[in-house]
Amino acid sequence: MEHPTLPVTHIVNVRADAAVEPGRLGHSTVLSSPGVRVVVLTFEADFILKQHSAPKILLMQALDGCLRVTAGGQVTDLVPGALLRLDAGLEHEVEALEESRLMLTLIG
């Protein structure tokens, strides 16, 4: 898996342990090292992660599917290839418009 004590960390497939499970939000930590943590969340279609916040800067990237993110009065449909950054502490909600996997990078 990961080797945070090495100067280079290579994760071959961030999706490897991120299967979509019906009825629940899947959560898999891909990388954890000083100042950064990468997590993959899995959503079945129509799952809503209700409004919440994170204490760190968030980078959000859809690995597959389509996710609607509501944050700061703005609604963004997040699709593969797009990147969304949220300030630390900003309340947000995530809705899976279809079966999806979301990679979160928490910085700080």
C-alpha cells in the first residue's frame, strides 16, 4: 500500500479498495502522510452526503460517475477530469447523480 517514510509514494490504483456498496457510503484511505491525506469515497446513485464541513482544505475529483456538490452558495456538477477546491471549514453537501467514486485530498 503506502510507505510514508519513503521520499516517493506511488499508488498504482486508487480505486482498488473502493467498491460501491449499496446502502452505504464507502470510505477508503489511500494515502496518509504529514500535511496530506487522500481518501476515496464511493456512492451509489442518489446517495446524499448531507451538509458537513472538514477542518482542512479539500480538493475533490470525481474518479467516475457524476456528483453534485453544493458549497458556498454554488452548485457544481463534478465529473471525471474536473477539480474542485473548498476552503477549510466550508460547509458542503455531495449528491451522487449516478454511481460514483470521489477522491478527496485533505491538505493542511
